[in-house]
Amino acid sequence: MSSHKNADQIANEISQTRDRILATVASLQEYAKPENVAGRGIDKAKSFFITPEGKVRPERIAIATAAVIGLVGLLTRDRD
């Protein structure tokens, strides 16, 4: 059995490879759009404070609130 390819087979493989590359590039462009990146970040932040069932996680809200209050305290303290 010969492993030689004719010009039509090679052209077909090139065309299929090009189509796969174009689909991959389009997928990456969609993934990297700023609004999609922001949306994923917002979803991740929401999931930190809200369970998948939609219930609030008060212990996490308390931790975040304490961290913000601590940061504000550090930034606004008197510097003698």
C-alpha cells in the first residue's frame, strides 16, 4: 500500500486544517472579548457571595466587609 498522496488529497487536508484553524481563532476571539472577560469575572465574584441555589453566603460577605473596613482604616489612619 502506497503512502503517497495526490495533489487533491493534499489540497483537501490543507483546506480542512485551515477551516479548523479559523474556527479556533474565532473561538479565541470570542473568548477574549472584553465584555466576555468581564462577564466571567462578574460571574466568578457572584459565585463567591451567592450559592448555586441563589442563597447569600453571609460568612463570605462578612469577611469581605471586614477586609474593606480594614483596608479603609489602613489608608485613612493618621501618619505621624
